[in-house]
Amino acid sequence: MSIFISTDALASALGDTRLRIVDATLFLPGTPRDARAEFEAGLIPGAAFLDLDTLADPNDPAPHSLPTDDAMTQRVQALGIDADSRIILYDNSPIRSAARAWWMMRLYGVGASAAILDGGLPKWLAEGRATASGAATPAPGTATARIDRAQVRSKADMLANLASGESQMLDARGAGRFTGTEAEPRPGMASGHIPGSRNLPYSALFAADNSMKSPEELRALYESAGIDLSRPVITTCGSGVTAAILLAGLETLGANDVSIYDGSWAEWGFDPATPKATGAA
């Protein structure tokens, strides 16, 4: 299965017994919206709610840090996911959080395949497609989650990369946060970016209908940000969520050495010992 699935393809697949549709909506801190309440008010038929905001390691101070294998296993089984499930992830969030959930499913080896609904719930609704309300409880699944740490970068990895320059670093935050001219949403966090990083705001990857832009447009965006698609890339953002959008775009273009710094700026920006830069890339 490709990274993205169209609304037409999902509509045609409804009723497939292997299909598991998952709402992965997540909002930034301070956003006056309730992801679960919105899900229950209007969901794609058959969907279950992931509650991505709570799918994290409670012992890690960085928000949205990756959960333990056991916690991930419990969550996906509660969603009714089996080892051979066909998983479709969508969201209704400005930060396109389904990409983070897609990356996590793959990272933990969950299900036979996973894909992101291109355009998410906004496109589905704009096309007048059917929705349901209320939250059904699926039969427990049997999938087992085991993380592949080779796809994740730590703060130590990032510090080592500053010395080696082996991988390019690409930040998905908006230009104001990247340059340091706009304050971070979390109190006490430094502004700026990891030295040597390039910047490509995740929002630039989407068309007006909320779907991902064409491969030609994506390639132009990455190249204009100074990224060489033939070299390794580590994507970063505020807390590891929108970095997954840049990773999905890179892999759409055939890049095969792409990883995410999961702690991202939420970890780096709070640490007074890490080097920080401001201004343009």
C-alpha cells in the first residue's frame, strides 16, 4: 500500500472486514477544541478514536514521546487491529496529525499495512461523503507492537550529527518559530532551531483541498529548502508530530534514509546545554 489513499479508494473499501479506520486527530496545546468530542459528533463510518495525545511515555518529560511496546500493543488491540489489518489513518487537525500516527504504526510494525487518508476528514466532508456519530467499541485485536529504534533519532544522535554532518536536518515548524522571531507555545522554551537545520513548514506541502501536493511540487519545495534527496535526512518539529509530514513527503519522492528526531524542539529547546541558532537557515 502507498503512503496515501484517496477518499474515493477509502469509500470503495468500506465494508472490507480487514479494514481498520482510525481517527488520529491531535491539537496543539491551547487549541480550544476537543478531539474526542469532535470525533464522536462526526466520524467516517467504522472509525475508532486513537487518542494520539495520550499515546506517549508518561515517564518522558517531552510531549508525545514514543510509548512502550506494551502501551502501544494495548492501544492498537483496543482499536481492533490485527496483524493483517489494513489500517487507514485520518485527522481533522490543522497540524495533520494522522502522519504521526501512520509513522508510529509503521515504527512499531503494527498491521500488514497503513496509509494516510489524503485530505483527511475535511476533504471527506467537502465531498459530501457519509459520516456517523457515536463511538463503537471494536472487538479486541491481536496485533503486537515492537518498536524499531533504528528509525528514531535521539538528542545524543543529533549532537553527534552536529559534529559529523552526516545527515541533513529539516525543521517542519513555521518560519517565525524557526528563526526565533515568534515565541514557542510552551512557556520557558527557548526560541530558534538546531544549528545547521533547514526549514520547510509542513503546511507548504498541502493543496487547497487539504491533500498532499503533487510529487513535482513536493520535489521543488524540498529542493528550495536546500535538501538533497539522495542524502540522509532527519526531520524535526515542535514535538515530533509534524516532522512525520515531512518524512511522508520525502518517502513519497523515493528518499529511503529518512528518520525523525522524536524529542524535537520540545526536548532540544528546554535543554540549556544544547546549542541553538536563530535567524534564517
